[in-house]
Amino acid sequence: MCNPRRIRVSATRELNEAWQEQVERAVTRVGAAVGVARLREPLDATVGGPTLVMLERALAAADGWVQDGDAFRRDLDGGYVTYHADTSELEIVAEVSAEVSAGGRATRTIGGHLDTRIEATGVGVFYDDLYDGVTEDDARRNAQDDLRRNLDAGRQQLLREAVQAEEQRLAADLDRAAGDQADIQLARVTAERETELRQEAARRLTAIGIEARGAFHRILADAYRDAILAYARTHGAEGLSVVERDGALEIEFELEA
């Protein structure tokens, strides 16, 4: 095999053509849907004023309860319980949440005009000993074919650049339009999911209520104790005794008539 001989051909192509493409942008929004069920129980009709005063003090000192103004809240698994001191009400809430997502798309037809000139070169190779059966004429034809491919590739590259430039120019508008569609869809999906979650929260409210009342009544028992002890001390009680048996408090004292 001899040294290769190369045939190079060059050409210029004038481009004067219109182009049109359809571009699309997609946006996904992610949010949270929450279903809530709640009930309120008034305490002022069954719990005396002195005990309610002591209840606030007991809640303020109790672990797991957080005070926010006149409210004392304790978080539970799947909800929370709040005592509202201003209204003397116990509020029990069950919450169920889920992630939701929705997508939006925006499509736009864009176009432009290519008015430019491109240059390209094609190469063909042959050998004096006709290696691989390629003659000089074959090499010239190969060079012409290579030239056409390179001219076409140059045209396609210019077209891609024009499309990308126009798409980038409109990117903000397309993203905004797609985002608006996604927001509308997300609001719809969230509303539908929250309807389901509210039903689920209502089913869980009974179990949450048992846990909530248990946590609250432990503090309420302390408040009853403190209110009784405060009454006894204020009135000069003697023989004061406080004993806890089997989860119940026994308080004994004597008052002079």
C-alpha cells in the first residue's frame, strides 16, 4: 500500500430560507395537601375556677406542652391537642398530609429566516496502487459526497443555533405560561386530595382524641391537686396528707369549724 493521495474540494452555499419550529416547555409544581378534623370541648362548666387557674400553671411547667399566648399545645402523632385558656376549651385536632404534584406545558411556534453564506470542504482518498479498489475518480466522487455532507451539516448547525437563540429569547414567557398551567393544575389536585384527607382525618380523630385526653387529664389531675392543696393551706388546714395509690390521689386534711 502506497502513501495516500487526498483530493480536496471546497464550495460556498448561499442560504436564503425561512424556518419554523415548535418548542415546548414543561414545569412541575410540588405541594402538600392537608386534611384536618377537629373538635372543641368546653371545660368551664365542669371544672371550677381555682382549678382552671392551677391548670394554666401546670401546663406551663409540664414537659411536652408549648405555650403560645393563652394557648398550650402538645403535638401528637397525627395531630395535636390545645388548651385555650381564654375560652377554657380543649381543642383536639387530627391532621393527615400528603405530597401532591402537577405539571403544566406551554407550546409556541417560532420561526425566522436564514440569510447567510456557509463554506465547507470535502476530502476523498485513493492510492496509486488502487488499494481497496478505490480509483482517483472514486476519490473525487467521495470528496464531492463529503462536501455535500459538510454543507448540509453547516446548514443544520446554523438552523439549530437560530432555533436555540429564539427559544432562549422566549424562555421566560414559556416558563411563566407553563408555570401558570402547573399552578392551576396543582390547585385542582390539592383540593381533590384534601377532600379525601379530611375524611381520613375524621376517621382518625377518635384515636387522636383518646391520646389527647389522656395527656391532658394527667395535667388536669395535677391542677386539681394543686387547687385543693392551695385551698387547704389558705384555710389553715391541719394534718395535710397527699398519697397516690393505683393512679389515684388521696388528699386528707382537717379544717376547724
